[in-house]
Amino acid sequence: MARNEIRPIVKLRSTAGTGYTYVTRKNRRNDPDRMVLRKYDPIARAHVDFKEDR
């Protein structure tokens, strides 16, 4: 199996509406649903939820 099939690259987009994104990889076997992580948004200057954007 190829590397990109198991751990694809995903964009995490801020829910604060600033348009800020993080780029990361996720394990599709362990997390088949969309990821939601609480990370720092430097534009909003606060920790907000970042949702997976495909």
C-alpha cells in the first residue's frame, strides 16, 4: 500500500472564519471521520477549533 493511502495530507481550517489553515497528516485507519483539533489561530489570537477540510 502506498504511503499516501494510509496517511493522507489534510488541511485543518479555522472555525473562527479567519481563513487560517494548518497542514498535517492523519491515520485513516484510526480516524476515518473528519478531524477536529483545538489549535492556536494567530489571526484571531485565540485557541479555536480547526476542522478538517478536504
